[in-house]
Amino acid sequence: MPMILRKDFLLSSAHGRDFAVDARWLPDGQAKPVVVFVHGFKGFKDWGHFNLLADYFAHHGFVFVKLNLSHNGVEPYGDDLTNLEAFGNNNFCIELDDVGTLLAYLKNNPAEIPAQEMEADYIFLIGHSRGGGLVLLKAAEAAEVTGVATWSAISDIDQRWSPEVMERWKRDGVQYIPNVRTGQQMPLYYQLVENYQANRNRLDIPNAVEKLQIPLLILHGEQDETLPVQMAHTLHALNPFAELHLLPEGDHSFGGRHPYEQPELPGLAKAAADKTIQFFQTTLDRL
């Protein structure tokens, strides 16, 4: 079997920052469908087991592409959250636009991926945590998306902070959230709220899910300590045609952590990947 090829490249955000992307595939001369993976809040493309995940999908016949959202706090050639000003100035529309920039690039014969290796007419999205909400929104507005899978996804944006926190946030212009892993106090500037309020229609996850007409897999761990499994049930109620798959032992990261130094995927992450691969392959078989 040929070795997986990996290509790293930078794209330019419409919002003033370059962001890193990597793509992996088996160079067998066969055109393969594309999977784009979107990380969550305080996440990044090389977090934990995500590189093992990319290899796993590549071995199963996909071109697997993951990105650092441009304002996630990771520098273009960095590997962790170091740019707290970029992080603080992030918002949901920037993230949606970044995913759109990547999708447009993939559809336009990217130089890094040989045309004979990629079938750009079939693009699937996977989003983890807040990234799950993003891929639902992007799938609703991007005709080029073939199917979508959420892993431990948020079910709405407008339920995150209490009125007291919102009042203090508006007064101070910033709130700080701890990164337990690094000890950082990470700023969130009030522009995040202003961006949401100015773009409520675009950022309405329930409405996006209700109108979604492409195959949707909602995958969640029943032991999720960060986003309760009820969020998956809420999403499924909005779109009963979606497939709901719960992992009884699954936590928020499906057994992953950062750094992750084991040579194989965590068992729960492999279970999530296997279910998603099966779902995408079934979708392709039906086209």
C-alpha cells in the first residue's frame, strides 16, 4: 500500500490573517472524496489525536483536510495557542468565512493536491464541538457540501452566558476565560457578541438544521462533560431525517487529550471515525 502523502499550505483569510491547512491522502491515482475537519473552541488542527485521525480517514479512501481557523490563536506556522489577541478578536462570521475560503480553494484545482487524486464534487464536513455548529451553518449556506457530521456539537449559539456575565462583558469590553491545559487567561472581546447580534440570521443553528437537505450525522458521547448529550437530541429533533448516533462511554473529546503521544487513535475516537466513514460511504453509494 502506498504511503500517505501530506501537503501543508497557507490560505489568506478575508479578515486579515493567513491560516494553515494540511491535506492527506493515499496517492493511488484514484479520485477520492474530500473530508474537511473543523476544530472547536480553544482547539486547533494539530490538537491531540487529530493527525492520527487524518491518517485514518486517508487510509479509508478520503482526502482529509483540516485547518486552523484564522483567529483561533495559532500562528500560521505555529502548533499551539500563542496569539491571544487574534483569539480575542475571533467571531463566528470570521470562522464561517474561513471555511468558505477553504471550500472555494478546494473546488478550484488546488496546486497542492493532484487532480487525479481528488473528487472535488464530493466534499464532506466534520466539525467538533463549536466546530460542529460551524459546519451546520456552512452546510446550510454552501451548495458544494455533500454531507455533514457533527461530533459533540453545540446546538445553538445564543445560550452561552448569563445576563450578569453579558452585562459585565459589555461594560468591560472583554472577558477572560481560563485555558486549564496551559494556564492562560484568554481574552474574548465584546465584538464577538456584537458580531452575533448583527448576524443572527446567518448564525441561527436551529434554523440551519431545520432546512438542511443533505445527509446529516449527529454523533455525541453520552458522557460528554462539556456539552451535554441533550444538545444532540435537540439537533435531531430539529431534523428527524438526520441520523443520531450516541457513544455510551463517549466524553467530549472521544478519549483524546493534548498532547497525545500514543501511536493509535483512542478507541472512542476510532469508533466515531468508523461510524462517520460508514455514513459518508453510504451517502456516496446513494448518489
